Amino acid sequence: MLELRPNCEHCNKSLPPESMEAMICTFECTFCRDCVEQVLLNVCPNCGGGFVPRPVRPQINWKDGNSLSQYPASTKVVHKPVDPIKHRAFAKAIKKIAPERR
């Protein structure tokens, strides 16, 4: 079950469960779309993987209790700003490799 983390790890922007700006890597590292595109260059600073849009969990129980009320989003804030200079050096070679081949 995805945690649906509440914020961008880099800029600390609020990313509520319904946000269409939230991006995640395979380990659920969570960043806003602007940071992924402009700072991280689609390279996760924690694992080197790529990012995809985070799914939105239904607010309404349409079937079998699968909703935010049954499975609420995380409230644990993770704020670990990335050093842009160090990240550019880390991402330099990786960003040329398609995320599915990393």
C-alpha cells in the first residue's frame, strides 16, 4: 500500500493525496513535478531511479473499503533538501539512461 507522503522531499511543497503534482520512484521517494524536472532531472537522489506520477487514492469507498478513509495518507513529513551541485554530478551519467534500464 502506497504511503502517499504529504510533501516534496526537496522543497517541502505540500502534496495532498489528491495532488496531480506528486511524483514517486519505486521506493516511494516523493517529490513535486517541478523538482523532478528542474532539479533532479528525473533521477532520484536516493536510489538513482526514475519517477512516475503518484496514483491518487479514491476519496470515496466505491468498492470493498478501498478509499482514503480506510487507508489514509501518511502524515510523516520527509524533508531532505538535495544539494543541486552534488546531485548534478551524481545524475550526469545516469540521466542519459532510460529509467527502465537503470
